Amino acid sequence: MPAAGDWLSTAERSRAGVLRYTKRRTDFLLGRWTLKLAVAKVLGWPEDPTVLARIEGRNAPSGAPLLFIDGEPAEQGISLTDRAGCAVCRVAARAAAVGCDIEIVEPRSDAFVRDYLTSAEQRLTSAAGPARDMAANLVWSAKESALKVLTTGLRRDTRSVEVTVAELSPLERTWSALRVRTAEGADFPGWWRQSGPFLVTACWPGGGPPPAALEERSPIDTMRPSHRWIDRPVS
């Protein structure tokens, strides 16, 4: 990722300039860099700083990311996520609420599973045996994706959405189906994949085929998490 410069819009440079803490500033820049590269690939635009500056990520009052191009709302929808020094951007063909999330497979305590997962999800995690931590992080990631679709984030009780998965041991780097259902009855079909220690999930209203890769091979298929940036808001 390059330093803050001409690839940022004026508003984005101002935002980066007021972020005092290194991690927050780095996460902000990483997210914007990833967003711009992803949208440029979708549009068939070159990765030139002056071109990337035309692509801008803004935030709705809910905090959800919005895509603007040349200062105007874009036709596409976006979702952003980052974890442990890596970022992912999902670009949807239309401006609709979509969600994606990236996590790493790390230990999750019994208290975490009890406090944030539903009874059915707790049973799924327990039945996973040696893959318990993977299952717990997968469920958590799918919840995060769904809460982005709902535009509430973690302001909403994570137990008000419930995750089911078709299988827990698909081949690495292949998409496998999942489903998230809200307490109100809304249904969000989605997908997940694992690349080494990384888990990526995505869901959206109505569902559809698995996300198409914008890169021939994703960096997360080969890189390791940056432990310098690992943070644990919940454990």
C-alpha cells in the first residue's frame, strides 16, 4: 500500500490527516486502497493515482460504506472488511446493501461462544471437534456480513441472526454455501471460503452464485496474518 497521496480524494486525505493513532490511520488507508483497486478492476480502469482519486468511499449515517465516483453516487454497492493487516472489498453490480467479512482462525473462548452465538450455533461449534475454533470464527464472520447487510453492525445483538452452513470441511479456496436468518424472518443466502488461516464470508438479500474473484490469485491465499495488527474486540 502506498503512502497517502494523490490516489486519495480531497475528503479522504483530510480524513486520514486527522486520524491520530497509527493503526486507525493504516486501517483507513488500507480499506480505501483496497476499495479503489477493486472498483477500478470492475470498471476496467487503470490503477493510476489520478484515476483512483475519482473513486471515493464515503459512509452513510449508519456507518455503511457508500461508493461515489466523480463526486456522484455510483451504480455499484460495496462492502469493506479488514483484519490482521489484510482487507477485502466486495463490489456488487447494483447499489444495494451487501456484506462481507474477513477473519482469522484463532482461539475463541467458551464465554465468547456462549455470549455471542445462538444455541444452534453453539451446538454446531461443539460438534466441529478439532475444527471448533474455525467453526466459531466462521459463524462470527457470517454474522458480521449479515449485520452489514442490515446496516446495524455490532449495535445489534449478534444472537438475533443465526448462521447455518452446508459443510465445515470444503476444499480450501473454494466457496461453500451458508445462510443467515434474522429473528424477524429475513433470509440472507451467502458463501464462505478458507485460505490458510483466513476466513472470508459474504451474504446479500436474495443470494446468488458465489462471488467472482477480481484477481487471478488472491494475496490471502499465500500470505500470513500481520500479527502486528491483530486486535481482539471480543474473545
